[in-house]
Amino acid sequence: MSEDNFNGIEISLKKTHFVLSAPNITVLPQDEGKEIAFIGRSNAGKSSALNTITEQKNLAKTSKTPGRTQMINLFECADGYRIVDLPGYGYAKVPLEMKKKWQIALNQYLERRESLIGLVVVMDIRNPLTQIDRQIVNWSIACQLPTILLLTKADKLNQGPRQQAVKEVLFQLQEFANYEDYVKVIPFSSLNHSIGVKNLKNMIVDLFNAQF
């Protein structure tokens, strides 16, 4: 499915714009419409992926220092259709107090936000399915939430090792019952746009278009 329209609403990821940053869900807009959230380790390339699929260099702030996404950041594609950049997790150099705040914000959003209709779990293809990643996947399957495992930095691997990495992730997912019904795996590169970019765009539009 291309970036056209659905339900009579014109959608273009290229028109995605920043709405607000919130420390917790109490500051978010009214809980209605549809939201697809990006979540992952602080150094997995989450912000770069968002910039790539929206074709905007600075929509989500990137940095060589992991842990810069410290709040819940909302972006809107069309009225009521939002992409959410959640705080990164798992970066050891972040102060403990900040980690606790991030964890609370993450838990609140995932457990209470009824607008959430899909999840993109961002992970480095060279280090996928860490313990926290597995917890997120287990939770999303239990909630029957459509989930995309985005294996970033895929350009770092040649085609053979890249394909093998995807196969290994699919093999590991077999430990989760019914994962095939809710989880899809995409190798992705923010530098080489031939790797996964079009696929991810189409999946996001399909998720927004799905009837729940």
C-alpha cells in the first residue's frame, strides 16, 4: 500500500510534524485517534529511523550521545494519526534517577494509552532481542498489539550475514506463542534507503489503515 489516503484522510509521512514533548501521559493530547510508537535502546538508531521514513533530517533529534530522547515526543501525520517517539532504554551512562523517570513514563504510556495501535521495536541488527527487547515483545504479543521489530544499521552487514541475522531473530521469536500473528521483522538502514525503508513506510500506513 502506498502513501495515499485511507478513511478519506490524506496521509503522507513526509508531512509529519512535531506536536509536543511530554514527561508523562498526563500532558499528552486527548486519548483518541491512532498512535504508532517507536521504542528501543538508546543507541539503536530510533531517531534516525523516524527522520528517514519522514524524509526530514531534523524531525527527531539525533545525537552521537545515546539517551537524548528523554520525553514522550509526539509527531502528527494527519489529524488524529500520530507517531510517538518514546524514551530510549538500556543505556548504562544515564543517571539512575533519570532511568527511573523514563521507566515510569514508558510503563504509563504502554499500559494506559488506548490510542496505541502499533509498536515499532528498534534494535541494532548486530545485537537484537536483548532482555528488555524480549520483555517488550512478550508484552505486545500478550496485548495482541501489532509489532514491527526494526533491525537497524543493516548496512553494517553484507547481504548474507544480514539475512542470517533476520533468520536468527525469527528463530528466537519461536519461544513466544502466536508471535506470527502479531510480529513482523524488517532489516533497515537509515543510510542505505534500499534496505527496509519502503517496507517500513508501507507497514506503518497499513497499521494506520487497519480497522480495530
